[in-house]
Amino acid sequence: MSTTNKLSKDELCQLFRGFIAPQNVIADEETLKPYECDGLSMYCEMPLIVVLPETVSQVQDVLRICHSHAIPVVARGAGTGLCAGAMPNAEGVVLSLAKFINILEINPQTRTARLQPGVRNLAISEAAAEYGLYYGPDPSSQIACTIGGNVAENSGGVHCLKYGLTVHNVLSVDMLTVEGEKVTLGSDGLDSCGLDLLALINGSEGLLGVITEIQVKLLPIPEKARVVMAGFDNVQQAGDSVGGIIASGIIPAGLEMMDSYAISAAEDFAKAGYPKEAKALLLCEVDGTSEEVQEHIEQVEKLFNSFGATSIRTSQTEAERALLWKGRKSAFPAVGRISPDYYCMDGTIPRGQLAHVLSEMQRLSEYYQLRVANVFHAGDGNLHPLILFDANIPGEFEKTEEFGGKILELCVAVGGCITGEHGVGIEKIRQMSVQFTELELLQFNAIKDAFDPLGTLNPGKGVPTLRRCQEYRSIEPKEINTNKEGAAHG
Amino acid sequence: MDDISTELQQQVLAARNDRQALNIIGGGSKSFMGRKAIGERLDVSGHSGIVNYQPVELVLTARAGTPLTEIEAALAENNQMLAFEPPRFSGMATIGGTLACNQSGPGRPWAGSVRDHVLGVRLINGLGEHLKFGGQVMKNVAGYDVSRLQAGAMGSLGVITEISLKVLPKPAASRTVVWDMGARDAIGFMNQLAARPKPLSAACWLQGRLYVRLSGALSAVEATVKEWKTAELAQNKADEFWLQLGQQELAFFDKDSSKDNAGMPLWRFSVNSAANIPSLDEHSIIDWGGSQRWFRGEQDKLHMESLAVSAGGQVSLYSGGDRSAEVMHSTPEALQVIQKRIKASFDPDGIFNPGRLYNWM
């Protein structure tokens, strides 16, 4: 039960230090500072206290104390998230799971891994490799991001068209409720009786509980993987050839598109041999048995040719495959070199709307006088426009944010959504009222209440409260025509 | 082929007003599942028809009452399929019921379940509000995943009116190989095969024989068949086997009281793929590469639950037996509390399929 008597910061620290090693209870400004933001550093807030418990029972005690005093709790993994989902609450505790870094078990027979939440995504595949297995979802931050954060955001990656998102690859989790009670969702089996709470937890952004253990599925490493790179004179042709591949019955392991800005930035950075004069570039990876890859590569090359590719290159060796991917994988830092700052967006659209969305984005880019580079998980319609700006110019970030918001609204207007894999956090909370009606948001709030009646788990993120969403609706940024007519074709 | 969502909404509002329990029915093909249905019939079968299908987007949207046969016929014209191979139950099954009961066939461990393929839903909640969640795109992490939450909820959270699904191309080729062996060996062997990078798409053991299906590019399937050097099942026999298994039409599933197993309770285990359940395995169908097992017989439910727990999973009384007692695996108290609260968040008056999933919900 919650009590109304507020604890002082010192009293709270003292309570925590009663069961957590004193150096793992952080309260001084200097040491708190690195926790003020996650990967989206434009949104900052200093927390009251950061705790780094080392056992599940310590986490339970932290939750019990915070629950009984109605203190906000923000769980945090590696802090690589891109929606300010792990931004602290000024009155609250950051619950860092950074000490939970153990791979508890790799079971080659059942092809599963049991993990603590702080295990890095890439570390799972590295540990499974000796058994010829790997973990499917591979977000770009996989070298640093943790599996706990992946569950919270339902992370994807370049391979998710074929191998699924986090939600498709998690068998079970141990979760602590806001009261600190431990429950297990899912099992070793592929489904469980009753309401599928496991589905609800994936992508819930730390609003419903705290994950303390995760069991994931592992996949056999494909015998072979090859990538075909194709350059195109225009985006429409590139978009059409993506549709052509899907229509031919091939599900590529990865299918990525970049526009001319991204191509030339990536090429300057990675020297991968990308055709810098191309207006669009596709990378299509196929994997499987050697025979299957050979058969599919030939089909893909033929298709790219028939859709008017101006250049085609197919990896002949593993080194060449890695090189072709290097450009794509370094696209974000590469864009960072041509601009003081960049802001990465994350909308999803039906693929058929790509050419329309890109031309609208170009129009918005001219209106806001801000450049935009596009990197696109073309296979599953997930856009990552990178808006280039300079945070040192007064007002430019605000303009960037508004431009970003317009892009997300455009995605919704053509039948897509405001976030494919980065999450809502604080960043996109305003656009939730574009994608959902008030009644739908109320239903989300009711679900939140079912887990967390006091609303202390990661408050202010993910889903706007009704009061907030009314405010957001009333704040209309200056109206510009986003050509709703185009949307009607969706 | 009609949109009757407004009528459905009015029926829900009237039921709420009268505090009248509703029994949501599509094709009625799965009325044998769950606990005994109570309440006034709410017929969703009239809310039918494919709303949108873009083969190139790999997405299909249909009203909940649309029969699976209609959806599969439309997909087949474009050489696509529902990769989760749901049972059609003599053509009566609808897409809404398939999602509500989380029904998937033999390909499930490799291709995913209906829960995995659902992208978005529209549903009428207990306040009579017609709401939309998820979307028609492959990736969408805005808001809680209410769409997947419907899988297996058996209509307890609302009247699903529309579903968007990911669909997939049909594999270019499919072949089936068999090995004759006992259950214990088969469980080990299925797991070994699944760890190899080969185009497996189904693995099932029954009555001394392990059936393994390979699907994908012709060259890959043929090379694997050759490499594994075992008997291959003739194409028509193979097709018939997987169809009868997936449709739950093998003699094992027969509910006909004239047969030996005479309507005996049918138990479904969802367990660790490599676990052995020595007392049952030899008499079971071991599907999903070991993860799903069917057993028929009069048994004590708590005993079956303890077997399932030691095999890392759960059991439910799929059909037959006492349908007024609990038929799902027992739920710990803490999870009961959360599930009841979620139920109340959608259906505060408890009008949708009360007691169908559990006595307490």
C-alpha cells in the first residue's frame, strides 16, 4: 500500500544502502550525470537516485520500497534506446540492470538461451556460435544494446522480415510486478494457456513490469548468405523491384534501401564501392542452404535487371559481403560526419507508398530548410529518415522536431505507424494521438492501470494520459499542406 | 460479405445495459474448446469479407467472420498462404475464431503461429467502443500489443471485428521423409534435425514413425532429401498426412463415439521440445518438433499438469471430459490477479464469454 509521507532523498538512499552495496546507490550529481538521458540525448532529466542492484531479490526490494512510497521507477539497460524511453524522472529512481550481464544457459539441444536482462544482444550470438546457432533479431545497436531493452522495445533489425521481431523470438520472461512480486510469463513451450501477457510485455517500454530473466529461441546459422547490391536511377524503380522480389516468392534475409544522401555519406565513410551517382541503392541478402542461395541469387539479379538497375554487384566472398553491409551499417555515423547533428526518425509505411512518402519528405525538407537522408528497411516498410541539423543554431532543434513530427504524421496518413522499432518513449508521445483515438488511448491507459495502478513505472512515457492527449490535440504546430490527397491512394 | 459492425456494437451496448452475458460465435467450429459457453449468442459470422489484400505488401485484412477457406482461396490465387496452417474444421472456421483460439498447424515452430502473424485488430470492447490496434504494416511498436493479446483470449476481451495478417509466399517445393523409430528416439532426433540449417517446415511423430517435411527452394529441398538418405513419402501420401494432422482429422482426433477412444478426453501439451514424458509419449502424437503433444485418455487433470510442468510447459483439456470444470492449466494467484484486471480493463461488466477461459474470469 502506498503511503503519502514523502521520503527525502537521503532517507531513500539510506534505505537502499541497507541492502545494496553503497557504491551502487548513486546520489551525487557528478555520478548521476551519465544517466540523464538515453541514446536520444536531446531529452535529458537528472534522476533523484540511480541504483544498480546485483540480485533479483534486491530489485524486488527496490520495487517494494518505491511502490510503498509511490516513487517513480525507470528501468534501464544499456541506455542505447532512441525514444527517450529510459530518460529519468526527476522525482524518481533509475533502476539500472547493468549488473545482470550473465548468460545463464545456452541449450544447444532445445536451441534456447536463458539470459539476464543486461546481456548484450550480440553477446548472445557470440556465445551460441560454437553450437552453430545464433539469435535472430539484430538491431543496429546490437554491439551495445541489451536483451532486456530489446524486450521493452520489441526491437527489430535488418533481418526481421524473415526471422521476426523480439516478440517472435522470446519464449518466456521472469517479470517483477510493480509490487515486486515475481511472475513467469510463457514457458519452454511455444504457447501458454490464458491471456498472452508475454505478447503484451514485449514492446511495453518498461511501463508494465521489470524483466529479470529472458528465455529466447536460437536459430541454426545458415549454411550460406550472399548479398546483391543494386543501384537505381530513381526511387520508384528501386521500390518497385522490392515489390518484385516479394511477389516472386522470395523472402530475403535482409532488404535495405538507401537514398542518394545516405549512399554518398556511407560510401565516403566506408569505401564499400557503392555507386555514388545512384539515386537509390538496394542491398538484398538471401540465406539458406548453398543450393537455395544460388537459386535465389540468380532470381534476384534477374529481377533487379528487369526493373532497370543501373549497377549490380553480388558478393563472391564473406569479406565482400561484410564490406557491402559495412556501408549500410555505418550509415548513421557516416551521416553524422556531414552534419553537426542528426535526428533519426522511425516510421513504418506500406511499401507501395514509398515513392509518395519520399517525395513528400523532400517537400517538407525544402519547407523546413533541413536536409534529410533516408535509410529504409525496405522489406518491412520501416523508414529511418535522418534529419540533419545543427543544435548550436538557436531554434534549429525545435524546427527539426517539428519536421520529424510531420514525417510521422505522414506515415500514419498513408496507412503506416509512428514507430516500427524504436518505441514511443517521450519522443513520439505527441504523435500517439495522431495514430490512435482518445478511446483507444484510454484503453491503453486501462491496461497500464491493470499492471500499475499508481502509475509509477516509467511515468510519462509510451502512452499519453488522457489529460495529456487533450493538450497535445490542442497544440497545433503551424499548419502546412501535407497533401492528404496522396494518402487517399493508400 | 457485409459490414455489420454497427449492429454488433449495438448488441454489445444492449447487453451491457441489460448486464447480459454474450457468447461470441463465428463459424461455431470450436465450440468444443474452452469451458462450457453461457450467455446469449452473438453471431459474428455475418461480419464477413476480405477488406484489403495487397499480395506485394504480404498483408491481408479481413472481417472476423470471414471463413478461412475464403481467405486461403484468395491467397492461393497469388501463390501465397497463411503460413501458420490453421485448422479449417470442415470449412467452418473463421479467421476471428482462429485468432481467439490461437490455432496453428504443423508448420508453427518454423513459420510461426497466428499470434505471430497478426499485425492489427479492430475490436468492440465491453463499453461498446469500436477500437483499432496495431496496423497493416509489418512493424508497429506504438502502444501495447493488443492484437497479439487476443490470441488465445477466447473472446474474453471483446468482439474481434477485423484482423490484419502477415501472409507469406507458398514454398516452391515441399517433400516429406520418414524414419521408423520409437517416441524417445524421435524426440531427440527431431531436436537434432532442427539445429541444422536445413529447410525444415514440420516434424511429427506418431505410432512408431517420424515424419519430417522440408519446404523451400526446390534445389535446397532435393539436396537435403538426398543427404538424409532415408525413405521419402510419396507426394500425395505426404500431402494427405500433413493435411489430416493440421486439420485434426487423423483417426487419433476422431470424436466419433463408435471408435475405440470413444470420445475420451483429448489433452494438449505445450512443452519443452526435448522433454520426455515417459508415461505418455509412446501413445501420443508428438508434433511441432516435440513442442506440442496430443494424448487421449481419462486422466486426472492435476496429474497431467504435474507431467506438463516437469516437461517445462503446460497442458489443457482440449476436448471431451468435464467442460464445466477448469480445462486450462492452473494459473498462479499473482497472474490470475493481473488477468482479471486486464479482463476488467476491456470488459468492466464481464459480458464477454464469461467463464469460457477460466471459472474465475
